[in-house]
Amino acid sequence: MKEYIIGKNEANQRLDKYLHKLLKEASNGFLYKMLRKKNITLNGKKAEGVEKLQEGDHVKLFLSDETFLKFAGQPSVHKDEANVKLKPVSLSVVYEDEDILIINKELENYSPELIKRPQVIAANKTDGFYGTEEDTVITLLKEEFEPKGIPVFPISAVSGKGVKELLYYVKQQLDQLDQEPVVFEQEYDLEQETFKDEPYTVEYDEKEGMYVVEGPRIERMLGYTNLDSEKGFEFFQKFLRTSGIVDELEKLGIEEGDTVRMYGLQFDYLR
């Protein structure tokens, strides 16, 4: 879940226009569907999108990280070639250090070696603060992460404030690191799948309001696949297409943004 508090710069515009700025790649249909399903709320309540935002309003997005990154046009954090991990943090979002810790956990799941590399936090959108707000938030970030050896650089991509200092620091770090390539273990190959003939079912559960895919073949696939890694997630997407699961979901009438459950795994359907 991501929560945004509307400031003076964002006030007096329609909610749907504001959402398009957050999710640049999302269609109108997807945004309105998320509003209808209360995956996007305004001040904790269902919204239609035509509401005019006021300063202090709370906009919450109950979207998976994959969905948010796709429609926000942001790259995946899985960059095994990166020697320095640069974490962009939007300060228009309510500050929660848990968000950064989740990113670190994802990197650690992908590669224990990757998490050992130098890190730096780029605290963006400082131009949106008023008075002492910037000093307060930046101080919180620095108190939490700089004792752990992760420097925090307040920046504004709009005005360029702090960007030069950030790039200079990153360049220094890169110059001090060796360029030895990292070789990752090959993950399970879909072409070597040994359980193609095992059954599975695809159904719509009206009580849960989601599509359910289950069966021995699904259990085996989930057991083989590390969905926390980029390669594992690519394998999972390919499995859905080649096994016919996507075709069956579409025959049942699934639409973009609908929820699919595979045992303990839930995700939003995206074409």
C-alpha cells in the first residue's frame, strides 16, 4: 500500500488527473476499475475519480509492487549489474522507512551478495515541501539509515537541487569498486518442465471475488520457482502463457486489474 498526502501543489485538481500523474502508463479504464474496487481510495472511502482534491486529502493505492512499477513507468530494482544501489524515495509519500526495508529484503532474496554492495538513498521531490517539512523528513531518513552506512541525499529532479552532489558521490563509489562480473545460478528452465501432463483447474470464486488456479501442476510450479527473483518471475509469466492458464482466465471473462489466487500467492492480472 502506498499513501499520498495532497499538498498545496496538488490541490484543486481532479482525482483522476492526479492518478494519471502517478500512474503515467495506466489507462482510464484501469484507473476507474481500481476506484470501483476500492483498490484506490480517497480519505479511506470509495471515490469516482471526479472529486476535486483538497490540501490534506489522503490518497491510498492498494496495488502490488509489480502493478505500481509497471504503470508508474519505473524500472525494476533487480539490477544485478549495478555495483552501487541507488534507491529513489519520493518524499511526496508519507515517510515510512519500512518501504526501503522491503526493497532491501527483495534485493537480499534475489542475491545475498547484492545486498552487501554500497547503497545510497536519493530523497526526491524536496521542492514540494514548505517551511521546515524538508528538514524534518530528511532528518528522520538520515537518523534511520546513515548509522547503517547508507548516506541520504535530498534532491529535486525538477530544479536539479542536490543532483550534482549525488552523482559525484556515486562516481566516487564506483571508482573504488572492482569490476569483477557476478555469475548467478541458472534457474529452472521451462523447456525442462517434467510435470506438463499434471492437471490444474481455473475457476472464478464469487465469494472471494477472485479467480482461483489450483492443482498438482500449479503446486509443482510454485515449488520450483523463486518469485522473488527477476528470472523466477519471468519464468512464472511464461508458465502462465504457455500452459494455457491465461487463455482459460480470459474465457472466464477476466479483466485487467482482477485478482488471481494460486494457493498462498495473489496477484493482479495484467495483459
